[in-house]
Amino acid sequence: MTQRSIEARLDEVESRTAIAALVAGYCEGVDHANVELFLRLWHEDASYLIPGGRGDFVGIDRIRESQDVIGRAWASTKHWTTNHTVTFDDPDRATGRSDAFAICEHHDGRVSLVSATYDDQYERRDGTWRFAKRLVTRWFVSDGQDIKLLEPF
């Protein structure tokens, strides 16, 4: 077994923290329609792949367009991401996987429940971790339900 230096181990811990922030930032960017935050998560040549009719968005300009597509599909979304795992290929490249559950509100007020898995490739370039690729596998999208989402009390 190869003994890793404290510096290498610390770099991995800091990298895991930065990568976790990408995954959380994705949900925050989409759910709060914060396009600038969302775009900061991606490398310029990244791929954001959503099979099933939503589209493949390659490059930062197309990734920006993805937010318009999502906005046309849903009035609002609320995502919860779980089971995030990260495996390092080398100090500057990693792969990750996480599961997500979302409550998505249609423009007519109906609500759909969505389950998905995100398969990610992360890269650190010029000292910054960002998505190089995110593949979304949706397991189900429920029919729109007439569920009133009440204001918090």
C-alpha cells in the first residue's frame, strides 16, 4: 500500500468539499432560477445530457439554454440530492454519482414527482473544480397531480 502525503490527503478532502458544493449549487441554481450561479458550475466545453426529449447541451452557451428549456417545462422545481459518491481518477479528475428527488410544479399548478440519478465527471482546471459532464437518468416523472402546494406557515 502506498502511503500518501498529508498534502495529497488534504487536497482530496478539499476537492471533495468543492465537488459537493457543485452538486449543491446545481440544485440551488435550478431551484432558485439563479442562472449565473448555475453557469459558474460548468467548464466552457462541458456536457449536460438529459435524455428523453429535454436535450443534450454541450458548451456553456447551450447549457445556458438548458435553463430556458427547464423554465418552459416547469414553473418551479425543488431538488433534494442524496447518496453522493466521488471517485478520483487522478488529483484533477473525478467521477461522481448521486440520486435526486424533485417536486416540480407545472405552469398550471399541477405537481409532478421526479426521481433521477446524476452521473458526473468533474475536472479541476486552473485550480477550480467544475462539471465536465452531467448525465441525467430519470427513473420516473409522475403525471401532473392536483396537489396544492401551500405557503409555509
